[in-house]
Amino acid sequence: MRTYSRSAEILGRNREFIPGGVVSVNRAAKPEIAFVRGQGAHIWDEEGNRYVDYHAAFAAHFLGHNDASVNQAIERTLSEAQSLFGSGTTVQEGLLAELICQHVPFVDSVQFLNTGSEATYQAIHPSAFVQIAAIAPEGQIVECGAGKNMRGIEVTHRT
């Protein structure tokens, strides 16, 4: 059986500061291997062993690791001092949304989200409006609106 003593050293050090040594339980693996670089479809562990990366960081690396065109775009963006400022909109997000809408025939608009939980919420949220409309007594108008930050649904009946 292979041993991974150099990977074990990295994980041991990480465990001093990170419970389990890995920042996501989804990335914990047996055997415990510390990966140190990636190129294209391959990643290498601390011992120098090469692997085909079928995982691709949950699809974040679907173009492969260190894709030249992606790296150039990132370098250009950084050199132009562009950023995702955390508040307000940006030129880049508008351009990305436009590209997606132009190249995917059935997409009229897009919403960029930060987490799977946020995406799930946004996908489920409209169903509440449909359910409310379905149970409204005949002859009544149901007004639905999302509260601030879309955390609640306000429903009023008017006769």
C-alpha cells in the first residue's frame, strides 16, 4: 500500500488550525492526500503522484486546472483593478449575463448566486406564490409580495 508521509505532514499541520485538517468535510478523503498543483485534467499530490481529476472541484475546474485563457482573463481583470465590490453592480456581471442570454436560446435573464442554499431558496420561493394563488377563495384577489431581502411573503386578501 502506498504511503503519503509528506501529505500526512501537511494534514497534521492543518489540523492544528482546521478541525480535521480540511476546510470542508466534502473534501475529506481516504487515503488522506494533500494536493499541491494542477494542470489541465491532472492534479499532483505532495509526493509527486499524478492523478486524473474527475472531481474538478465540484465543476469549478471544468475547463481544467490553470487553463491559459482563464488565467489571462484573470490577470487582465486584476491589472485593470476590476473587482466584485460586494455592493452594487459591475460591468463584468452585466457582460457575463448578456453572454449567457445570447448563447443559451431559452434564457432571457440570469441571477448569480453565492451558494447552493441560496440557489435552492430562489428556485423554491416562487412556488409559494403559486400555492397561495391556488388556495385563494374564488372571487378574491390575492396580493403577494416579497418582504425586504426576500425573506418573507406578505399576503393580503381583498374582496
